[in-house]
Amino acid sequence: MKHPDDTTTSHDAPRRKFVATAGLAAGAMVAGSALAAEGAKGSAAPAKAGAGKKNAESAIFTTKEGVQIYYKDWGTGQPIVFHHGWPLSSDDWDAQMWFFLSQGYRVIAHDRRGHGRSTQTSTGNDMDTYASDVAELVRHLDLKNAIHIGHSTGGGEVARYVAQHGEGRVAKAILVSAVPPIMVKTPANPGGLDISVFDGLRKSLAANRAQFYREVPIPFYGFNRPGVKTLDGTVDNWWRQGMNGGIQAHYDCIKAFSETDFTEDLKKIKVPTLVLHGDDDQIVPYQDAGVLSAKLIPGAKLKIYKGYPHGMLTVHADELNKDILEFIKS
């Protein structure tokens, strides 16, 4: 797989052209038939009670403002909370939830408001509210000593939650291909992408969301690279997850993931943190994201994967799962 130069590749013209036409999103993978059926129903049976859980938990949690948040809660043991990216859902984490469940962990993933099977909100589609929703769900499930893992936009959600709500409840944090510190170009972030890039995303989304969501997964998974075979099921599953959400929430979330400045959040993270990024990430350029985030988080560990795309959690799940498990156990 061809990868960019290890210098200023995050700002070249081809990359800007892609982001303007394809978009920024979080990873996805082929959902198992049981999970696909579960998504089609829009609800799920209550989770069974077990060690480490207070009660049997419903798959729907209602926030104090009446927003219904769909979540999965499997297994027992130390909890791992997964935060998906734009415009996907908790199904994005199938490969990780299945793996870590088999390793004896309690695995939890939710559909962010406006995404997947949660309420298609027209308000509150911003990073502060996303983090507050997570905090409510964590208190509801009484999660302690939890590991929080976020991909892309979900990495921003993790940074804000851990910094502002997670004290005393979080053991470790992991950011994968994540959007922090900030994506848009500002005087403080001269290496960022121009606001016109994100205006282009909004324009494409509003014009034909269904077609836009067919195009995004190709560079997202590196399927546009020479010699890389397109996995049609993976593309279809990305589209399925995206189209399950609400267009207004997805539109608003572009501002949330591109213009939110996580700099101060990253500086406040006190738990051991792992930052993972691929150097062929055509969606969130690694030099202005993972590299900078690792410098801002006290004591953070950084790993850059040569030639890996934005959606590496799906197409390189075996290696990513191994590295994440090693960090969790360390």
C-alpha cells in the first residue's frame, strides 16, 4: 500500500481534494447477521445480569433531557467503552467488541445521539453534549476503572469525556485515528484544513447523502490505493450505518468534529493514554492529529502504522486488537 511522505503530507493538494469530496468519518466493518437483524429492529433484548453489573440492563437509556441512547453491554469484568465516529454507530466496533469479549472484558458501545438507533436529534449535536450523554450513561451503568477507546470523532468524544467527566472512573484512554487536537485551520493551528474543506462536506451531504456515503468508504479504507481490493461488504456496511442516522445530526456533527478545539482537554488527561494512527490516513492526516495529540497528553504513548488507512481498525483488526490488548494489560 502506498503511503505519504513522513513530513507535511497532511496539507497537500490531493488530500484536500479527497477530504472535500469524500469526507471524514469513523471506521466501520462487516456486521454479523445477528447484529444486522438487531439494527433492523431498532431495539434489542435486555442484557443479562452478571458479575460486575448491578442489574439487567436495557439496550435503551434515556437521558435527563429525554434523548434515547441505544447501547450494547456484553460480558463481565473490567469495562471497555467504545466511542464510534461520524456518521456511524456502535456496529463500527464489531471486530473489537467480539475480540475483547472473548478476552474476558465487559464491552460497551453506544450509538451517539443522532446516529444509528439513538434518537435522531435536531439539537445538542455538539461535543459538549456528546460527552455529557456519555457521562450519564456511565453513571447509569455505574462503570468504574473503565478503558475508553475512541476512533476518529469518537476520539474527540473520549478526550472531552475523560478530561471533563471521567475523574475517578477512567483507568486508561486510547485514541485511534482521532480528530484531536483540532482539524480546521486557525491561527493557533496553521497546519489544519481550511474551513472550505468542511463546507464542501456539508454541501455534499445536503445534496445527496446516500451517494456521498457510497463514496466516502473507498479512500477511508484505502481501497483507492494500487493493489488494494475493495471489500464490497465493508463498503455496504459503512453505508448502512451512515444511513441509519439523521441527516440534521450528521450535518451538525461536521462542525463538532472539525472545529472543536481539544487542546486543553488533552492537557488535562491524567490516565495512561495510547495514541494510534496510520501514516496513510487520507481522512484525518496523522501529522496534525495523532502526532500533536501525543505531545499534548502527559506521558502518552504514540504508535504510527506505516501504510495504514483511517479505517485500520477494520482492515487491520488483528494487529490493532493485539496492540490495544497489550496496552490495556500493561
